[in-house]
Amino acid sequence: MAFTVRTDDRIDVIDVTDRVVDALPAEADGVCTVFVEHTTAGVCLNEAEPRLIDDIEEFVRDLAPAEGWRHDELDGNADAHLRSMLVGRSVTVPNRHG
């Protein structure tokens, strides 16, 4: 199943847990893989605690500042590509009984 996540800011952490759980069959056993198709987005498994979310945003902002990259000459989003590489584009977790 696919779904779309829209963001408002250059760095935005969105909890998609409920959407993923809703997509799983109720009695499914196996693994669930969440994959982000776009090269300027990422997905991770962590707590949705507000202070941690702030820390995550600050962490990726500090590691990949918004300016100063050669790729920016093309479309101004090098930082988003680099942040996506840091966070990762997929997560796979075991699933038992949905």
C-alpha cells in the first residue's frame, strides 16, 4: 500500500506509525518494509517524543547545513539529499498478528 506524506518545512518529522499499522492486514505475520521513494526524504524508527523530534531536526540540520553545496547550483536541495542519506530511505520491522 502506498500513501503520501506532505511537509511544510525544509526539515519536518512526521509520525506515520498509525498509517503504517492501518495498512497491515489484521492477522499478518512477516516483515513490514516502509520505503520512501523520493531522494530528498527519509524514514527511521524512533520515539515520537517532542524533545527527541526537536533533537533529530537539529542533528540533521547541523550535519547537513542548508547552504554551501555544489549541487545547489542545479536545484537548491543538496542538503535534503544529504540528510536523506543520513536518515535512510527504508525501515524493515518484524510483524506478528498485524
